[in-house]
Amino acid sequence: MTERIFNFSAGPAVLPVPVLEEAQRDMLSLPGVGMSVMEISHRSKTFDAIIGHAEAGLRELLKVPDNYHILFLQGGASLQFSMVPMNFLPADGSADYVLTGSWGKKALKEAKKVGAVSVAATMADGGFTRVPSRDEMSLNPHAAYVHITSNETIEGVQWKREPNVGDVPMVADMSSDILSRAIDVSKYALIYAGAQKNMGPSGVTVVILRDDLLQRIPENLATMLDYKVHVDNKSLYNTPNTWGIYILSLVCKWLQGNGGLGAMERENEKKARLLYEAIDATDFYRGHADVDCRSTMNVTFRLPAEELEKKFVAESTAQGLDGLKGHRSVGGIRASIYNAFPRAGVEALVSFMKDFERRNG
Ligand code: PMP
């Protein structure tokens, strides 16, 4: 099969076609190099330029201030669930976690193994349909940090604006919405994100952290788990995911050539609106998240019965709309429409939804 279908997968997810084409074109030999990116030393001049482009691209797109480091690590966002508390949760301190979905819960579980944590708010009772208001969060002004998940990929719940947590360092898991919109990096102490949704393939994790935090890191952490080691070695303490960083650099170039994050944000909002309007237009479809915090990246909804959801998935898949089955933990339908997902795919899904309802409603 050479024709591409519409890929609604939550991650690894659809990548921009021009990125895939460039990678394909240069697969056997990077221009002037005679070798592929996967066959060269991570300490070569060529790779040095590639990782430099990746970092510069992220810095420009996200307007990352100079006092922040950008790291390209491995172990996924899941390893960050452990690294964050290992580096920044001292034995005599406590960290606040705000739970708006399944990934925040996982982050909390790992932090508990490291030290004292407190749930500043959890939206679990309502089935994770929204983010808490300021009044619903009991934030400890002396917390070592407060952890949020900017976009809960499974439930489709997104912070539209970051919460105000006062002077406490804010740590955010942005795995599923980084680069989807402009953000103010200076509001965060640390941002982490697996690349496999909006930035590239799996196997590379971006960490953006403020320099002053490095002083808090305890002595004698395992080398690979110590952010300072990675900062001091510019993400090259060991062999990084060279291929992943290369693709990420191409994705940044693609974003820059398409107007940057402002343009991306507008397009993402348009795409999401098309889908949410289709959901809201009828009682047949029921959106999972509350209107004011529904995600522009992962659109989650239910049908009147599980049997119908199964049928919906089977029939949409047969029509080339792939990956619409909701996460196994919550069921329902999830349409992940990251940056690289084309608007035509959203339009195709909307017309499928209308047709499906006509036949089954
Ligand atoms: N956090 C969020 C918000 C995610 O969506 C995911 C992956 N879907 C993870 C963490 C875990 O990421 P990884 O598989 O890279 O460890």
C-alpha cells in the first residue's frame, strides 16, 4: 500500500508528509555525508549540527528563554515520572500533584515511591472530565514543585491556560500538546514531553528546565537519572536516539516553514471545532470532557451503546479512518488530531459520523 490513510492514533502518531519525504530522500546518505543519520557517530560534526538544529528549532518555536536548558533524553515521559521527584523532591519536602486524568495518576504513583506527595486536586470523581478551578486546588506554598498534565491524552482534557501556582515551581507533562500552541515557558520550572505525538518518533523525550533548578539536585543520583549530567554533556553523556532527534529537527523546520506555533494553534482550533460541532449537533454523540477544557489534540466521545462504538470503529477503519478506538481504560472513541493531522481527515470523520448516525441513530 502506498496510499496514506487518515491516522487518528494517539501516539506514535501521524508525522508531516514533507518530513517523511525528506527523511526518505536522505535515508541512504545525508547530503554530502555518504552515510545515513543512523550510521554516523553521535559525536560527529554532522550530528552536532543536527542536534543543534533540533535545539534551536524548539528554542525558536517555543521562545525558550536563555536560562532554560533543552535536553533530549530516553525512557519516555514515563521515566520523567521518576526523574522529576528523584531530582527535585527532597527528603524533608513534599510535592503537589494535580490530577486531571490517567497520566497524572501515573506520575503521582512514581513520585510516591520517591518521597512525600500530596494530591492538590483530583478530578477522578467526575471521571476526569475537566480541570479544577483555583479554589478547588489545595496548593502548599512550600511544596518542592507542583505537577500538572497540560493535556490528558486518554480523557481528552486540556488546561486552556496554565494554573497560577504562585511561587512554587511548576512542572508540566506536555507529551500530547507540546508545539500545538504558543505557551509562556517562563511560567514553568520544567516541561517534559515524549516526542511521539507532535515532535517525532518515539524514543526521544524532550525536557526543558530552568537553570536554577540544577542546584537542587541531590548528590549521588544514578548518573543517567541526573539532569545535571545531561545538561553538562549536552544530552550526549551516552548515545542518544540520533534518528529521533533528526526527525524532530525536521519537524521543527516544517513548523517554522508553516508559520510557527501561532499558525499551528489557529489550525488546531479549527480542526477541533469541526469535530466538537459535529458532536454537539446531536444527542447521538456525547463529548467526554467539559466544554471549556476539551482538548484540541485528543477529541473523546461516546455513542449511545458500546456495541455501536465497536461498529463505529470497525466501519471507520474499513473506510481508511484508522485508530479511533478509545484507550482501553476508558473505552469510547478518541480522535487524536495532532499538528500533522490534515484537516481533510477531520472533514472525512465528520462526514462519516453524520452518515453513521443516519444509519444507526
Ligand atoms: N504522559 C502523557 C500525557 C502521555 O500521553 C503519555 C503517552 N501516551 C505518557 C505520559 C507516557 O509516555 P511514554 O510512552 O513516552 O513513556
